[in-house]
Amino acid sequence: MAKYKLDKSVKYAKTHEWVRIEDGVAVIGVSDYAQDALSDVVYVDLPEVGDTVTAGKQAATVESVKAAEDVYAPVSGEVIEVNTALEDTPEIINERPYDAWFFKVRPTDALEQELAALMEPEAYDKYVEELE
């Protein structure tokens, strides 16, 4: 049984980001496991609209009372929107990690291969259990 909440509509990276495809757009955030490990999130440094992000590369930073951690893009593409609500209320990442998305990306043609490299919720659950 999962200790952390999983969202069945997303795929997960080993670096604890999630991605959900909505109308051809990749919506990206961090998992419940990640927000729990961070503890109280106090600041998020997001990419700029128009930036290009690359799967597996740093795209944002999240800071908590414990540490600052890089957020990696699970898929490649152009940033088309950032969640500006996180600037004023970063704590919603702790409260609702699957609603508190960080940024949205118009994916590249590599989307299918990049998604195939990510984990389904059940596999991510097992992965997290092994980390505990």
C-alpha cells in the first residue's frame, strides 16, 4: 500500500517529477513523495515562458525550509505557461502536489519516447518503497 498519494493520470520520473498530457500539452509538477521529502516549500524558481526545456535537465528549483532541490523536465519542449500562483503561495505544493503544477510545455516530436522512459504510478510506487 502506497504511503504517498499517487495520481493515476500521470507518469513519473526517477527524480520525482510527474507529467500529465492535457490536450497535447505536458503539465509538470513534483510528486507527493518529493514534497514530503522537501518539507515546507517556501520558494519556487520557475522557467520563463518561451524557454526550452530538455528531458532529464534542470528546469526549475524548489526551496524548502530543509533544502533547495532542482526540478528536472520529464519531457522536452517549449515552456508555454508557468504557475504564477506558486510565487505567492508555494505551500500549495505541500497541500496538493498534483494540482500545484510548475509549468506547461509544448512537447517536441520526442514525446512518445520520453513518456515511454517514465514510470507508471505502480512502478513509481515500488521505486519509492525501495528508497524508504
